[in-house]
Amino acid sequence: MIDIKECRKTELQKTAIVACQGVEGAYSQIAANAIFEQPNIMYMRTFDGVFRAVEEGLCQYGILPIENSNAGSVTDVYALMNIHHFFIVRSVKVSISHMLLAKKAISPATIKEVYTHEQAIKQCSIFLEQNPHIKINVCANTAMAAQFVAENDQDNIAAIASENCAKLYNLTTLAKNIQNNNNNYTRFICISKKCEVYDHSDRISLMLTLNHKPGALYETIERFAELQLNLLKLESRPIANTDFEFMFYFDVQANIQNKDIYDLLSQLEKDMKQFTFLGNYNEIILR
């Protein structure tokens, strides 16, 4: 297990070099601004680029979306979590409102194509189903979609992105709040190459591969229950290049500086086929 004394920190720094996926105006930028007072943001084209920037020491922190309250987990990030070594030091839950943006004030009925991220497509599926004439194009990021529309010569294309992108790229809002549910949040994690655990942190994230035997998952959950710990999240993800083996992702409401919690995690590390401690951190809610 990690050395708590080495990981323990007093306060997350206010200024830092931070990697985000996309371009200026991305929701990850909003998350970075919520966590740091003065982030110096590096924009990467891919999620993998964010992980690599942190691992290679190009920046101190990276911001990545991990799940949406309506569309579910960001599968690409989960897949990369099995490859890269990192720690979560903070998370932020951002309220997401999607807008239909175009270069000119025209009717949505005249829009031929829309550009956006695959998560935004899921989150706005009702609106898109109501407009079957619109061809959907997937982009790596909603802000990149807005930038593409702004720089394109066509007037009958649109982007699904944030209100912030409308201002940033001088686009007109054709329709507001087109997401399926107004209670639409995306969780972003802030990752670091080094473990940082701050006082009063109340969320622990783990990745476990259980021993292949009957009742293995039940026995693991029972260990948390014995300490009366609240499981905030439990999700299984298939492990690449295996015959139906799964990695389990746990979020537990706890603080590793508690001896009983530390002892439990130390024992799990010994007993599990694979054990990865991802971090002990706090979550910010940005409405």
C-alpha cells in the first residue's frame, strides 16, 4: 500500500499546469477552473494525450470526464485507466447544459448536419430523434465541434456544445438546453503522477480484479459492509485480451488515514488478483 505520510498534503495548490482534452471552451476547462484558481491549461487532442502528459511530466495534473448522470461512464477513459499509472487528487461534478449552435440565426429545421461528442449525442438523444433530418457527426470534443462549425464555410451545419462556446466562437444559439434531462451532470477527475491525500478526503477509488471463484464479489463487498462503509459506485469493465475477465471499479466513502480503512485496503492488496489504489479525495459540485 501507499505510504500515507508521503502522500499526505495540506492544501491543493491554486496555480498549476493542467492538461485537458479538446480546445478552449471544453467542459474539462470548466472543471479545471473549478478546481484551480489559476490553471495554466494545455489542450490535448485525445484522452490518452492527457494521461501521457501527466505520466511524462509535461504537466502536474490532468482533467478527464469519467461519467455522466444520464449517459453513463466514459468508456474510453475507463479503458485507459487500466493502462496508465496515476492517482486521483480531486473530482468535480459539473452541471451540463447543451445548446444547438450555428453561425447564423436560422431555424433548426434547416440544419443538415450536427457535430458533437458521442456523450453529448447520448445526452441529447430525444432532441436528435425529433429531428431525424439532421445527420450526426462525432467529434472528439464539444468545443472542437463548435470551433469546426465556426471555421466552416457552410451555414446549414451546427454544433451541440456549451453556452460558453457560443460566446467564445461567436456562434448563434438556435436552441437552448436540448439535453434529455436538466439534471445532467458529468463527473471529472483530476489526476496526478504522485499520490496526494488531503485531510478530510471522503472518497476512495479502487480498481480490483477478483479471484475467479464463486462468491468472490460478495465476499469483497462484505468486507466494506463490516466497517459500515458506503459504496458510492460499483462497476465492472471487461479486461482487454482476456476471456471474459472483468475489472471492478469501486468508489467508497471513506478516508484512508483511518487505521481500519488502511488495514482493509492493505489486506485487499494482498488478497486480490490485481489491486490498484487510485486515490482518496474530495468532490466539488459545480451547479
